[in-house]
Amino acid sequence: MVQKGDCPPDDNLFRGFISALYNTLDAPVTWFREKVVEPNQKKYPWYHQQYRRVPTIDQCYSDDVVCDFEANLQFKRDRAVDSEILNILRMRFEDCMMYESPDQLTCKPLWDRYKDAEEAWFIKYGDLGAYADARKAYMKQKHRMIWERRHGPLSDQTK
């Protein structure tokens, strides 16, 4: 029975040459990565990556395409984060309802917090559609501010 460590050494000259060439090229790169790069890296999970805040769409010039693109990416990130926050609040309320089944009055603060967050999300992102961008959201905010200046707060009239 041949054990794993009992294999005879490889006598093929071509494989030995390729192995030596590979080790000659790879060893400095591996050493640099293990001794220099990895000790100087920040250790954080990928899902905690923080992006710098970029100028919003109202701070961009009308002909600045790069600023417009960055503002749209920032808007989409903010929308995804706000949607996840709303989803977490909804799941907390649903879990409370399942856990506190007969006595559901203890879940009222969670319901109020969820409804307030839902209203804030709809004020910012509602009725924009699937292909919303920062400029459309900015125009929606502008129109809402004009309407509230003329008629008063919208949330008071919808209740």
C-alpha cells in the first residue's frame, strides 16, 4: 500500500523546469503580498464598506456628467439602504406580532415607527418608478416644497 508521502520524486525535467520558473516568479510576489500588503490592509467585512459622500444633484453643474453620474449612484445607494431599513422595521413588527400573538398591544411602538419610516420613504422615493434617478427625486422634492408652501404640510392633509 502506497502512502501519500511515499511517492517517488518527479524525474521529469520539463515539469521541474516549469516548477522552478513558477517559484522564481511567484515567490517575490507572494512574499510582498503576505509581508507588506496584507498587514497594512484594514480588516472589515465587505458589507461594511463605506463610500465617501459625493455632491448631491443640486450641487452639480448642468454640464457636469461625472458629478451627475456620481449623484445618481449615491441616490441609488441611499435608496437601497433606506429600503433595507424599512424592510428590517417591517420584519421586526411581523416578528413581534407572531411572538405576542394574543396580546398585540406591545407591538404598537414598532408599528408606529414602521409607519413613520414608510411615510418618510414614500415622501422621498414614492411614485418615482423603477428607473428613478437623482434628478427626478430632486424635482419631486422641489414640487413638494412648493405645494407645501402654498397649501401646508401634505402629511397633515392625507390623514
